[in-house]
Amino acid sequence: MEGVGNIFKIPELRKRIIFTALALIGYRIGSHIPTPGIDAHALSSFFQQAGGTLLGFFDLFSGGALRRLSILALGIMPYISASIILQLLAVVYPPLEKLSKEGEQGRKKISQYTRYGTVALAAIQALGIAIGLESMRSPIGEPIVLNPGIGFRVMTTITLTTGAIFLMWVGEQITERGIGNGISLLIFAGIIVRMPEAIINTWRLLMSGELNALALLAVLALMVLVVAGVIVMTLGQRPITVQYAKRVVGRRIYGGQSTHIPLRINTAGVIPVIFAASIIVFPATIAQFFNHPWMQAVARALSPATITYTILYAAAIIFFTYFYTAIVFNPIDVADNMRKYGGFIPGIRPGAKTAEFIEKVLDRITLVGAIYLTLISILPELLITTMRVPFFFGGTSLLIVVGVALDTVQQVESHLLMRHYEGFLKKSRVKGRLG
């Protein structure tokens, strides 16, 4: 409590936190403003069947705004998609790769391209949603769109695209004037807003006798252990010692110190889980628009908690963990930079041998990170499906919530310690994460 009280003793930090809180409140208010021309009851009934599809997955990141088709229904997903596309292009497109290495100016240019990409993706997604909604009906046959036509499509496209642009701007403002990463905090807020409702529903089932008290206690104990495991693995690093040779420049001696390269156990973060979930639930989403028996069989086979779904989901997570790690971390570039500044790993020759050593270590810890992501993603989903515990404990949401919370706490700690205040943790500090 003393650490929390210290936050409000620093005017700048207090202003940043208040600004962040107001921005998130504004985001949540906007999530409840509906897009005109929609039958809200019919749309809600339709989404009750879409929990295991791509629509349900996107609804998670929009904080329920897609379920209500509010003006912020697209959420921050167009911006995330544009950012990922730019990251992938920076690997295969030389001009963009060169731009990414030009420091602050290069980053500003890439941010500008990301904004343009966000607008384009948001417009395409908004138009697709508008066209798709016109053909959708609730389980009892009610049309979701009251007055379909070109007017509805244009209005919906403009409304949803503007909402996505607004959220992108809000996220950037939080990053610049608030505390923490703005885009991550918007996703964070959209996830945790469902927790009170889940807690109330769990309490109701417990009181009615539909949920066993011992089973609930076991689930809560498991949740605490899983969250603790996520924190440990999120902060876990494999340091590689680097020694810098001494250099004499004039009368001064440079170098000679020892440092380390902190290789994260989970370098890829939550991105592999997002990629894997998007691909696996895509067939189930497409099957909703067709009544063909073969399509329905595929949808049932890929529904959550089935053996086929679990195996494919786990394999996709492991693949994308290695794939994305290879994109965001290049051992050859690290080895070249070390040699350029006179650094070397004790016992390893500079250059190609150093790159091989780093890649070997990275492959081993990436395997641990991939298995960890797989277990965290599958275990909660199986828990919810098999034990039918109505508590929001999905693997993807858990990884995002814990990661964003740790990053935000670390930034608050930095502000407190920089001004000689005691932080949240007196005996240890929250280590900053790469990326």
C-alpha cells in the first residue's frame, strides 16, 4: 500500500495514470455505442453460437464490441494485423528492412506505413462485415440488418473504419502521454471487463448447486499456479555472457567490461497463439455460412476440446513460435554487432561461430517456450469445456493480461525509483522485458 501511495506523490506519474484511466473509460463507453441499422437482439443471439469461431476470437480482442456491433467493433485488430504484416515485410523486402535499421527516423516512417495499412485493413474488414451481416440471421430466423442495401454498407464501412482509426489514435496517445503500451492496454481493458460478469455467473451457479464447491476451489488453486507459472516464464531469460576487449583511444581505455545478452524463453510473446487460434477457428467460421454435411463435419472436428482441434492447435503454436522467433531475433545480426564493437562470447570465436552458438541456445529455449505456450493455451480451454466453469480463463487472454500487467508495473516502478521512491516490490524488482 505504501508503494501505491507513492504513485500519487509524483505529479507527472499521477497525471499519466489519470490520463490512461480516462482514455480507457472513453474506450469502454464507445464500445457500447451501437452502429445504426442493426437488430441488437438478433445479433446477440447469433454470437452466442460463435464462441469457438473466428468471430468469437475477434470479439475477445474488441472487448465485446463486435458482439454488439458498436462503433468500435473492429477493435484494435486492424492495427495489430498491419503491424505484423510490416514486421514480416521487413524480413523479405530489402528497402523496408533498410528503413527499419535507420533509427528513430526509420521507425517513424514504418509507423506511418502502419497507420496507412490500418486504415486499408479496417475499411476492407468493415465492408466485409457489412456485406456478411446482410445475409446473417439469428437462430430463429430474424434478420440482423433491418434495411440492407448500399446505404447500410457505406454507412457501416465509414463508421467502423473511423472507430478503428480512433482506437489507434487513443492507443498512441496512451503510449505517449499515459503509462504503459497503449495498444496493449486497450486489449487488456477489453479482456478484463468480462471478468466481473464471469465471477457473478460462477457465484450464481455455486449458490444454485450446479457447481461443486470443491471443484471450484481446485480450479481457483490451479488458476493461481498457472498465473504464477506465466509470470515466471514471461520474465524468464537465458543470459549469454559477452566480454568486450579493451581499446586504447588517446589516453583513455574503453571496453574491458562484461555484460550479457538476455535471451527470453518466450521471445515470440503471445503472437504464436493468436496466429494459431486464427487459423484453426477459420474453418469453423466458414462452415457457419454453409449447410453442407461435409463442412459441418469439419466444423465439429475443429471445435474446441476435440482431439483434432487440440493436436492441430498445439502443432500450430509450436510452429509459429519458431517462425516468429526467427523473424524478430536474428543471431547473425547480433554476432555482427558484437564483432563490430569488439565483443565476444568467452570460448566462442567471433563471427559465424558466435551466430551458430546463439542460434543453438535460442533453438533450445524456444522449444521450452513453445511447450509452455501450448500448455497455457490448451489447459484453460480444456478446463472450461470439460468442467464447464463459467470463468474467463482462456489461455490467450491470460497471456495478454499477465504480460501487459507486468509491463505496466515495470514502467510505474521505473518512475518511482527514478525519483527515489520505494516501488511495489522492496526485495526484488520486476525485470523489464524485451520487445
